[in-house]
Amino acid sequence: MDKDVLSRNKTAVAEKVKESAVSVLPIILIVTLLCFSISPIQTDLMLNFLIGTVMVVFGMGFFSLGAEASMIPIGNKIGTALTKSKKLSMILIFSFALGFAVTVAEPDLQVLAETVPHISNGALLVTVGIGVGFFLTICMVRILTGIKLRWLLIVFYAVLFALAAFTDADFLSIAFDSGGVTTGPMTVPFILAFGVGISNIRSDRKAEADSFGLVSLCSIGPILAVLILGFFYSDSEAVAEVSHSSFDTTAEIGRAYISALPQYMGEIALSLFPIIAIFFLFQIFSLKMTKLGLARICFGLLYTYIGLVLFLTGVNIGFSSLGAVLGEELATGWTRIIMIPLSMLLGWFIISTEPAVAVLENQIEEVSAGAIPGKAIKLSLSIAIAIAMGISMLRVLTGIPILWFLIPGYAIALILSFFVPDIYTAIAFDSGGVASGPMTATFMLQFVIGASMALGGNVLQDAFGVVAMVAMMPLISIQTVGFIYKLKEEKVPCQPESCYGDYDIVELWEEDMA
């Protein structure tokens, strides 16, 4: 029996690693082609990049398997247990605590905090954590009461952009980027499953749609919190810098990865600890899971831990340094003309490497029973991120303020919400947070920072904001998919039997029997 379980685990890991390799391969080929042609780099950087790539592939494979086996069931079970308690105060308190704890330890946020020069790490982490915790409580109220998501989005985005008009420009892009990185590979699986668990208390048809939307609302919290921080934070003299890694020998490359591993092992342990602690508290006092079920979750947590450590080490050591170098090299000389199409090409493929995207796709297909095709969602996300990356590079080259894109973009997204089914609106706004994951926060952010530095632009205002653009564009693209599917359904002729509801058919049958 143990051998069978071990064999199945090996097979599952191999399948996930294969899927990861296929998704990352286009990025590898593009970067390698650039490095061997128009943008030659030092051999040590290329070797460093390839080692990081191997770690990313295996990290994605382990994480995907682990998230399915642990984070999703934990979130679902805790959400269900809280609703069964029927104590609103307990639901709200635990929601705030979970939102704060998971966010503060989110790896994506840690990466952004280290990159931002004019806000201390502690101040940014606490501010963002409070924002997410507060809005997760709002999410719970929405699910329990059935308030339409679009009205909450309209109100909070109106407040958000009103604050943005008076906030320091150096805080503006950082604030919107904070909303994107908050919903990373650790937060998304838990929050999505947590919402499904909470919505289980309702049996109406709208509960399915209301189980989505948590990520979207939780993404607003950090933006508002950082914008408010900008009114009180005075340390704005720091300047963003790009560090270039250089290695004289292969042994130095090895030491770089070996020295980084303990750091990320500690960060990921910190990320998982609050969730593990709360889960075991619920296990002791409420869940009472069987030993087999508990063992499966523990193994899933182990896979998640290994995957995130490998992934973040590979991304930060191997990917990000090369991204900054490429951005600097390509932004000077004649290669500047290809920066926008190149950014769009990278954006098209980079969405496949984001770990949380696969989690969202699985959740969508499960909740919708296959009615919403994952391929259509994936295609719309690829198009959206490609456009977002192109706009981000356009901003770097021209210095156009980010609000010129964000205000009309969010306006279009909110208008579309009145013309598509509610579930598509919820999925669209959730996808915005999911799409802006660790690959965007590391490789692509460093890529545009490098380009901005080479061009002598304002890095804080021009380069930062790429995560915000990536978070915004899916709102439009996925709702457009929903609008198209809605039109197709309206064109399908109604079949005689399907024109009647279940109760109508019963009544007719009863009349015939009489």
C-alpha cells in the first residue's frame, strides 16, 4: 500500500514538473535567443539564469501539487467550520487575522518591499497586511449577505482614485503594485478556498458567484492603505538601484544559491506557519479530521514548502538579475525600438509561469462544473498581460503618468460588470490579482527598472506600476469573454423542454395524471 502511494506521488510530481517545464520553455527560448544575438551577456550570468530556470521548473511542479493537496482543503475546511459556528464576530476576527498573517508573510510582497527604496520594509508590510485583513472581513460580510460585488467595487475604487489625486506621485505606482503582489502563490489558493468554504452556508444559486471576488476586494485594501501611508510618510529621498550580479567562477554561483536557500527557507516557513498554526487549532477543536486526511494535508504542505523555496530562490537569484541586465542593454541603441513588442511577447508567455494562475483555473472549472472553459480564461489572460507589458514599457519610454491608463481602464472594467454575468465579473477581478505573481514582481519589474535606469527616467514613477498594469488588464479581457459567451447563449434557440423549470414540469405532469 505504501509503495502504491509513493508511486502515485512520484507520478504526480513528474506530471506537474513536466507541465511546468512546458510553460517556462518559451521564456527560456526568448531570453536565450536575445543573449546569443542582439544582447550578449557575460557567461556567468547566463549560467546563473539556466540554474535558476531548473529550480523554477521543479519549484512550480512541487508547489502546484502541494497547493492542490493542502492549501485548498485547509482554506475550504476552515471557512466551512467558521460558518458552522454561526458567530459573526468569530468569522470577522479570524478573517482579519488570517488576512493579515498570510499577507505579511507573502513572498511576492517581501520581494516588492526589498525593491522599494523609499518605504521601510516593516512599514510597507504592516500597512499592506492591515489593508488585506480589513478587506477580507468585508468579503465575509459580502458572502454572508449576498451584496453584489460590482457595487462594492464601484464604491471602493471611487474612494481609491479620489485619494490617488492627492497622493505623492512617488507613492502612486507603489500603492497599485502592492495590490497586485499581495495576491501571490501563498495567498490565492487559501483565500479562494476560504471563500468557497464560507459560501457553503448559503444554498442559493448566487452563492457560486459570490465564492469568487475575495481576491479582487483584498487587492483593493493594500492600495488604499499605501495611499493613506503616503500622506504621513516623509522618507522620500531614496533612489531605486539595480544590482548586477557577477561571478568569477562556477563555485561562486553555487555559493550564491547555497547562501540564498536558508533565507528563503526561513521566509517560506514564516509564510506557512500562521496557516499551519490556525489549521491545527481548528483540527483540535472543530475539524477532527481522520489520520489519513491529516497526513495528506501534511504531505501537501511539505510539497508546497519545497516548491516555494525552489521557485523563489530560482526566480530571485537567476531570473531577476538577468532581467535587469537585459532591460539596460536593450533600452540603449537601436534595440530600443523592439522594447515594446518584446515586452508584449514576454507578457504573453509569462502568465503560464505564474503558479497561482493554475490554481485559479482549477477553481473556476470546479465551481462552474466545466461551464466556464479554462482555455478561454487562459487565452484572455495571455492577451491581457501582453497588452499590459506593452503599456508598461511605453510608460518607461515616454514617462506617461500611470493614472492616464488606470482611470479609463478601471472605468471600462466597472462598466462591463453591468453587462456580464456576476460570476465573470468576480472571476475577472480575481484574475487581476492572480496574474501579477512572482514572475512579474521579479523578472519583469527588474526588466523595466533596468530600462528606466538606462534611459535616465524616474524609476519610482515610470518603472514601478508594471504590476498594477498586469493586475488591471484581465478585468477587461475576461469580462469581454463573459460578454461573448452571454451573447452566444442568447442566440441558442430554446428547446421545448428546457423552456420550463423543474416545478413547471411537475405541475404539468400532475395535471395530466388528474
